[in-house]
Amino acid sequence: MGLCACTQQPVADVGNGRYALLAVSASGGYAGSHEEAIERANDYCGRFHQQAVIDGFDDRPQLGPQGEHTSSVVFICAAPRALRF
């Protein structure tokens, strides 16, 4: 995980094989909350031996009471891509 103090929110099933989660990062700006969201999405999909495919981010324009940045992400879980050489 990156250098952030992040708040964990549950992953929500939003239908049609899509999931959403909210990531909060006290440091790193929106890049920090995006990194946290991607890591958590991949952790979630990894439980099913899959990887996250990000559909999009939604960044909240206002900062939290401690100056934290908040982003939500929508993603699907898909089979990992095979590396071919």
C-alpha cells in the first residue's frame, strides 16, 4: 500500500457484474485515493482469482474534515491477462 492513511469502506455490488467502492486518502491527493481504490479493487477481485478492470473514478471536489481526498470507483472483475512474449 502507498503512504496514506486510508479509511476502508465496503465494496458494493451495483449490478450487472459491476462493483463500487469509496477510497479516502489523507495524503497523496486524488492520486493517493485512486491508488488506494485500485489496490482495494484488485484485492477484492483477487479473492476470485481475477483482476479489477476500472470503469471510472468519481472524485469528490470537497476535502474532508482532516483534509482528506475521497474518490469512488466502479469496476468489474475479469480473468487476469496473460503476458505473452
